[in-house]
Amino acid sequence: MLKPYSRTFIIENMAAKLKKSKIPKSKSEQIDEIQAAIDYGIDIAMLIDNINRDPSDRIRRHQMALNTAEKLRKAKHK
């Protein structure tokens, strides 16, 4: 389970609320939400860059990061 104030938890809750919303957001509301994410510390440029990648490239990059994290975890326990 995600911690209540983790970034992932907050982003998933924001996404769920947006999906439930039937009223389209105005351009200024969208900009305000993006600015709030930036102010919180979310790297919007990285998200946009990732969206523009092919799904296979995103999966490959994720696997590389996962492999690195696993190696670091194992090294910590040696």
C-alpha cells in the first residue's frame, strides 16, 4: 500500500479525480494544476519526455532502472 503522502499516492489520487470529473478543465485550471505539481517538486519535463517515448523504450528504461535498484539493494546487504 502506498504511503498517504507519497508522490505516487498524490499523483494517482489526482488522476482518479480527473477521470471522475465530467466537466472539462479550463486552460487556466490546467495550468494551475501543472504549476502546483511543479511547485511540489514533480519533474514535468521528465514526464513529458517519457510520454513522447515509445512504450517499448519506456519498458526498457524502466527495466534498466529496476536492475540498477536491485544491484544496489544486493550490494547494501553484502
